[in-house]
Amino acid sequence: MTSRGAGTAFSRRNYRLSIESEKPKVTGIVNSKLLNDYLHRIFPSADGIQPAAAYRKPLTFQNLQEHLDKLLAEDSGAEDNQILEGRLGPSTVVLDHTSGFEGLLLVDDDLLGVIGHSNFGSIRATTCVYKGKWIYEVLISSQGLMQIGWCTLNCRFNQEEGVGDTPDSYAYDGNRVRKWNVTTTNYGKSWAAGDIVSCLIDLDEGTIAFCLNGVSLGTAFDNITRGAGMAYFPAISLSFKESVAFNFGSRPLRYPFTGYHPLQDPPSMDLVEAHKLLGYLKNVIHIGIDVLEGKLVEKDTSTWQLQGEPTVLITLAHIFNHFAPLMCKVYLVEDVLMNFLLSILERGGAVEAHPLIQQLLDLMWLLMEDYEMHECLKQLLMSLLRAYRFSPIIPDLGLQIHYLRLTIAVLKHEKSRKYLLNNVLFDVLRSVVFFYIKSPLRVEEAGLQELIPTTWWPNRFTKEGKESKEVKEESAEERLRRRAYDRGCQRLKKRIEVVEELQVQILKLLLNNKDRGGGEASRYIFLNKFRKFLQENASNRGNLTVLCPPEYMVCFLHRLISTLRCYWDGHKAKAPATLSSEEAYVPPQLFYNGKVDYFDLQRLGGLLSHLKKTLKDDLALKANILIDPAELQAVTMDDLDEDEESATSTAQRPVAALAIGGALARPSWLSSPTLGRANRFLSTAAVSLMNPRRSLGTLEKMKARTLSVEQRTEDDIEGSHGNEGLLLGRPPEEPEQSITENSLLEILDGIVMMYNLSVHQQLGKVSMIHRGEGHSPCRAAPHSGRRPLVLAVSQLPCEKMQDIYWLLRVCIRTIEHGDRTGSLFAFMPEFYLSVAMNSYSALKNYFSPVHSMEELPGYEETLTRLAAILAKHFADSRIVGTDIRDSLMQALASYVCYPHSLQAVERIPEEQRISMMRNLLAPYEQRPWAQTNWILVRLWRGCGFGYRYTRLPHLLKTKPEDANLPSLQKPCPSTLLQRHMADLLSSDCDMAPSFLNSVLNQLNWAFSEFIGMIQEIQQAAERLERNFVDSRQLKVCATCFDLSVSLLRVLEMTVTLAPEIFLDWSRPSSELLLRRLAQLLNQVLNRVTAERNLFDRVVNLRLPGLESVDHYPILVAVTGILVAGPVSQREGAKRATAVLLADPGFQLRSIQYLLGHAEPSALAATPPSADKRHFSLHTYTDYISQEELAKVERMLSHLSEESKQAAASMLPTSEEDLCPICYAHPISAIFRPCSHKSCKACINQHLMNNKDCFFCKATITGVDDFTKPGSS
């Protein structure tokens, strides 16, 4: 082997050694004897035997190169010539992405990682084997449906059949725990993300076996087909989104097996050379020169320092002349360099106690070319990340801790850290993986049985899954189990905390803003990379290869919060006038001054371009920020089209490349844990608001361009010399007090965005796993409760709950400060409101079995402040997005279902409560009204007639799917908010008619739709041929019924709280509202109470999906309206009774039906049946009080008497005198100017919605009373 620099002159990094004409004894460094001894100690002969000083050749720097070449050449040729038989294909083994699999799979840049992009895509390697024993490894990145194994060239796969589904292919499926070769049988264990599957084939014996994390699963197949033309390729089939990475031998096998060879040969010659050179490097560290004594001395390696000694430096330069090129190869970096650095840390102690790693990195930067050092660092971090991610879980998490410690040691080196931040950690690596803690799938392998020998779960849950209020005494055995379980939990928690602390240390290094020695501080590099990371995850929801998996995002969020709060409070200690992290918020100017890029995320007021146009005057007046007129003029339809085209092409380019077999344009989150191209498809949605150069007090306003994220410097972020940086454009409502360092504010903003992107959904998923695997299975099999325990301890502990609570409070304060800015509140991104609502939901629902939200500090105040936000902003005109408005409405609806949160609503200032109720009582037309109506119903539930139930009487025997749903909570009415509603309806003469008119319109629509749908359902059920009713139709039908019941309850609430709206006819609309109410009530009663009618038959069918449809809920709602209004003892009730009886649809039998009085004609026509039960309110004594039943008895008696008198006094009316619209009432009104006629009820109802005449469509200017002239 010919080495670089083997001639007489040696040059690397400006070190030049040349032969001088001086005497050998004078070297200019140390005397020749000492140098000779030193170099022979550093570079001993291969056999380790040192020749006597008298017989060995003097060694100087002039002949050191020759000596070193001779040493490295020994034993290298023999190993290089060994070629294994039984293999066909290129020496570098990769996935064959050009063999017809294009578009069905996404292949990573290194051609070793793959993601499923179709129903069931398959791919094989480029090399096959036909003889001998071979092995390759598959790193499992997702635990879904995959079949891994071997296939021949003749195997043909499609999107239904893959590896193992053809005669000459064999596969292992750890998802279904089976093996496949046309037929399938049980085999092996289930795999999980982070596992390594070893695939072994023995073509001498004809067997195939698999191993999981180094543990053999046994022989899977024997007597496989061999012979001429039979050669086996590594192959895999994956379903959509599943991902793996292959190791054919390009890196050291994690679990090698004796006798089996990797498909790709290791670089044996380079390995021997690298280990020799590493030995020489260790010798330099161990052996020092005592110049004064003239002898060699042993040195403590832990304290070794590169002090610029010429002899040592030139010796190291010779070593690195050969060592540096080898450190660019991934196999050697992982096998040689990483293991050497890990061995330094094996002595224990803090990372700071091992400065040798820092010295070695200094040495490498000094003696290696920049491109070599860059590649070496990249490969080192890739190897560390891969080792951390795919290390098996052991009880003390020792392997994970080991790799994290080395990562910290490398990142402590400033120059290395900045290079990695700038070029590797976010561009090539997926460094977020470093902050993830893997939970074990197999309890035995993780050693959890030894760590937690006893499991225990609190026995405080009822059959419905809700917490029982009863306190049960704990037996002695349960107490012992609980204590043993708690001790095991604490042991596990402490070990997880060690890992978390190391992860926080990594982030503290990345957020260091004091390391300005080599240029820009680490924190500002991190900020720019972090923003790009957020943009990728926010703007590429459909691109699986870009999105960070949510389980990683959760851990990253928690570590980032811990690090941020540490730096925040550290700054508070230095600057007492600033805020502590407990008072943290994001100031509103970040949302409109253009210093922080929010990509294409929606703002509360709509699109940013629209806001800058409509609010440019407010920006200039309040924030002293001018919008560039040229920018506003540029926003034309053509420009928008160009932007859309460029954004579309940018976003679709990676997908298009993948569809034709191209490599990934981004390090894939799902496949190979490291490799990927550095180019990123970032949109350039830069906010170009113009920034002032002078203070707010000046009249003249200057314009300045906003820098892109990549160009920002520390001064642009933190500000300097009068420049406020990120805080430019402070509104007058915002205090002048400094909050904290501006860079920390941007990180806080990014944390809130992270939670919105995927963290909330993942917390819900973890909570479901914890509940599902924890409660019920644990009681049947106590040993199975350990895996959900790891999830609980690592992702749902009290500390993590406090992080989410802190984030909730940050959002609340941010929204409050933004709200004070008036119209500029519209610039706030929607995700702040979303995170406020979702984080509260997470605290209430996801952590509750483990920890209670009520234990958190300031819980009551936080609840009240959030209630004020929901009450104010659910109808805020500054918020235009339909989705966020719906979310606010749903959050408020959920809020009023629980006693604690309802009390918080009642604690907000009275003015805000009244404003909330006024918004709830706005007309239902032209807005989503169902949630509004539901909120009013919840405020009334518990006060209405027979309305104290949690679940309907006929559903009590069935178990609810989720007892924690808001609709299944116990009634908790609010008399305070009911009083506000009554005052508003009574005092505002315009509000009551418009509100009630909209309620009556919606009730008419909902009940009519319900009746129409049950007619279709009944017709389908009566057909003789086999038929199925569409489940969606049943669901819509049930929804219409529920809406009808809830609208009736709102009417009951109104009649009870403000009866004068219907009974006080001095009000202009009272008579009309009362007539409409009577008409609707009679229509509902007639449809529901008739024996053997449509409603009765459909209810008796008990169809799945129509469980809520029953007589009770709708009849008690109608009864509640009747007993509270038309037939009550109140003033004006007599006139109301007359209106009810005068309605053509009134039938006394419908009222009698309520108390079980069957219609006489029905009794005569139908013989009595033992199993036929008539509806009667008397049978619901658990739901209806005796007092309420007495009211119904009095109502029936009163209406019976009044109907007799009305019938006796009624005069016959000719058909010509009846209203031509309803044919129910006599003509009593004439229209101006067209003189058409109708009854007053019809024309008044019509005029509430339309001003055109029924008949001629002329505009009606007035209505006069009409009396038919007497006949002569």
C-alpha cells in the first residue's frame, strides 16, 4: 500500500517536515536518543518485541514515514485477498430501486431505508446468495404490517401478494407473529419500533431462521429450494407508511452470529490499519517526554492535554496523515472511533471529568482537513443516533445513557457543536430522536419484572369506567402490593429521570448563547434550524417522509420546556426586573412585526395579506409599523397564481421524484434514522411588514425590510443600539417591562406551535393505551400491567402534566395580552387558541387516572381565566375562521357540562357573563346554532320537567361507550346564567322575538326532517325482500330527533324563565309567538302520541343507531312547556289556553296519552295484549316528581273543561271565510297595497322572515284588520 506523504517531504495543514543537512544527533526538538526511544515506544513492531537499543535502527522524523508504512503494510494483504464464494452481485449491497417498484415505495438516499407508499409494496436487494451462510439486519422503525425475508429472482409480487406469498419466497411477520411461505403458521415474537431483526439463511443445510434483538426465534423454514438457478435476495414487503432500514454489512452488525457472513464484506484491511493507528494514538496519550530528566514517563490519560510540544505534535501529524482518511468511512467511525470514545467514558463520573474527548476533538480539527473532519463528525453523530435508537431496553437504561453521555461530550466541543448545528443535526440527522425514550413491548426482555415485581391498580372505578365516590377500605394485602408497586415505580422513574436529564443537557448546549468565540452563538443557529423544523411539520402534512413522528415530538417538547425554563429563570436571576418563567407569555408584536415567520398558518382574522391591507392604518397608528405600498400593490391575482404555482411545485417536487423512483428529498422520519439529503423544500412566506427605525414617539415612520430566517443574526433577534429586535412595534397597551431574552420568546412560540402540530393527539393516544392496557387487563393478568406503567411514568407523570399546565397558562396570558391590542388581535395565529383549549382538555382527560388537575397550583384562577376567554371569543367578530369558531363553541359547550368549569364561568365578571348570554341568544339563522342550543340546554338541564336524568331511562341497561363524554355528565344547571337569560329576554324587546322565531323555525325544520326520515325507514323495514337501512341515514335521523328535543327544552326554559314573552299581549309579538308555539306543540303531540302510528312502530323496531329515539324525552319536554306556560296559573294563561284550544291541530286525546289514558276507539278496535305497554308518565316515578305529576293532572282537567266550553261556543265558519293559506282560521287581515287577505297568524309569521305578498309578490307596506261585512 502506498500511503500519502511517503516521500521525503510531508505536508498537511501547513506542517512541513523536510530533510535538513544537519547532523542526525541535533533534531531541533529533543535529543536523538530520547526521540528514538519515544518513537519506538509509540510505533512498536507488530510482534511487540522491542530490539535492543544497540541493534535497532535509530528512528527519527526523517525515516518515521517509512517505518510507519512498513508497520501498516504488515498483515493487510492476506485478509484482503479472501473472497467468499456463494454470492452474486455488486460488492456494495443496497436496495434495488430500479426493478419495477417505483412509486410503490419511498427509498432513502443511501438506498438502505424504505417506506411503504402503497397497499403492499415489495423490494429486494441488489445482491443474491446461492451457497454458504449469510445474514443481514433490518432496523424496525415502525411496528406495523411487514413481511421480511428472502426471495428469488422469479418471484413476482403485487399490491396484495408480497414476500412469503409465493412458493420461492420466505418471510417473517412480527406484526401478526407469523411466518409465511404461501401458507402461514405462528412463529416468533411481536416486534416493536426500535427492534432489530436478523435474517439468517443457511444454503448448505437449506434452512432459514430469524432473530429478534440477537435472540434466536428458531428455525422458520427447512428444506428450502436449492440448486441450479436458485439464488436468494434479501427482500421485504411493507404496507402503507411502514418503514425500515437495512444493514447488509455497510456498518458493523449489531448482532453478528458465528459462521454467518454479512452480504457486504467489512473493510478488513482498513479495519486493521485503523486499529493500529488508534493504538499508536493511545500510545501518544499514555507516554510523555520528560525533557529535563531525559526520559519517557507514563501519563494519566484522563488529564492529557495537547500543549503544543513539537515532538508530540509532529508525531500526531504522522499518525493522522493515515488516520484522517479512514475516519470518513461509516464502518470505521462506528467500529473504531465511536467505541474508543465510549471506552473513555466507561470509567464513570460526569462528562466534565473526561476532558480527553475535548482534547481529541481539538486535535482532530487541528490535524484533519475540514472536509474530513466534517464527514467524520457527521458519521459519528449518525452512528450515535442509530445506536441510541436501536439499543434494547434494559432495566437501568444503561445503553441509552452511555450513548447520550458521548453525544454530550461531543457537543461540549464548541467548534464541533456549531458545525453539527449548522450542517448535521437538523439537515442530515433527525436529532429529535435523541430526546425520545423508547417504551418496551416485551416486558421480560426489558427486565421490568425484576424492577417492578408487583403490580397494583387503584380499585376506584365503576363499571361505567368513571371514578367511584365511595372510599373503599384497603386490605392488608392490597396495602403491601401498593407499597411494593410504588417502590418499583420510583426506581423506574429515577432511571428515566437520569435519561431525561442527559437529554436536557444536550439542549442546554444547543441553546448556549455565550459561545461567541467562533462566530454566531449556538442558540441563534438553533433558532433558525428549529424554525425550519417547525415549518416542515406545519406545511407538509401530506408528506410522510418529512413529518416528525408524534411520539418523538412529545418528548422533544417536554425537554425543550425544561431547558427553556432553566434559561428563562437564569436570566431572571441576572436581571430581576424581567419576568419569571411562571409569568411567561408571547408578546403580541411578534404576530405582526414580521420578525418571526409563521409560514402559511392561519391567523384569527384570516390571511396575512388580507390583514395587512385592512389593518395597515391600525398598524401605523398603534405599532408605528408601515406596510410597504409596493408590497400591497403586488398582491394581484396573477401574483397569487404565481405564488400558488411555485408553492405547489415546491411541495410536490419530492413526491414527484419519489413517484419515478427518486430518492427522498429529506431525511425520512420513518425509515433510515439518519441519512437523507440536506436540501429542504421551504416556502418563502416571509412576512414583509415594514419596521420602524425610530421610537414610537416620533412622527416620521421609516420602512425597513425584514430578513429571512436564514439571514437573521443575533442583533436581529435580541436587538441592539435602539433596535428592539423581535419586540419591534410594541403597542401602547403592552407594558414597557422587559420580559426575557428575545430568543427565548421565539423558542416559547415554537413550543406552542409544536404542541398544536402533533403533541396533543399523541397524548390522547398514549392515554388510550394506558387506560386500555392498564385497567381491565391488569385485573385479569396482573403481570401485564408493566408496559402501560412505562408509558405512564415516561409520558404521563406529574412533571409532564405540569409542563402542559404551564403551556396552558402561557397561552392564556398570551391571548389576554393580544386581546388588549384591539383590532391587532386578528394577527394572532389560530393555534394559540387551539392549544389553550386542547391543553386544558389534555389535563382534564389524559392525565386524570394518574393525577388530578385540581392539585395544580392556581387551578381555580386558571379555570376562570380560560372561561373568560371562551365566553368572550366564541362570538368575537375579529375571529373569522369557521373551524376555530366551532372549536371555541365546542369548548364552551364542554365547559358548562362539568361543575368545576361551570363554576368558573359563573366567576367571570358579570359584564362578560351577560355579554356571553347575549351572544348565545342571538338569532340562530346564518350561524352554527346546534352547539349554541346545546349550551343553553346544559344550563337548563336539572331544572326542566322530568329533566334530571343523566341517561335516558330505556338506555340504563346498556353500557355507554365512554362515560366521560360531556353529554353523559350529571345535570349541573346554572341559576345565575338562567337569571341573566331571563333579564335579557324580558328587557330587550327586539331580542326575544328574533331569538324565539329562529328557535321555532329550527324546531319546525328538525322535526319535519325527522318525520320524513322515519317514514323512509319504516317503508324499508316493511319490504319483504332482505334490505339494509343505511347507518348514516339512521344517524342523521337520530340527530334530528335529538335536535328537536333540545330545541323544545330551550322553549321550556324560555317559557319558565320569561313567560311574559308569550303571555303579555301588550308586547307586539307575544300573540304571534304563542300561536306558533301552540301550533308546533300540537303537531309534535299528534305525531308522537297516536297509537300504532309511524313513530310508535319505528321506536318498537329498536334499530341500532336510533337508540335515543323514544317517547319519554320528547313528551316530557312538551309537557314541561305546557305546564309552565299556556295552562299555568300565571296571569294571561287563560288567553293562552284559548289560543292552544283554538289551534286546529289540538286533540285532547294527545294530552290524555301522557297519563296513559288510551283512546276509547283504539281500545275498542284492539284486543288487550299482555306485552303491549302504554306510555304513561306515572311509570317514571324515579324521574318525575309527584309535584310534577300533579301539575299534569291539573293541566288535563283544565284543558278537558276548557275544550268542552270552547266546543259549545264555537260557531260554524263557511269555507269562503277561511284563510286561503292555512284553512284553519277565519280571514282577519288585509294587506296594503295589494288588498290580498289571510288570517293574522299567517301574515305575521310570514312578515318575520319575508316582506313580499304570498300571492302577487308585491312588497307589503302594511296590514289592516279585516272584518267581513254583515249580509243584508
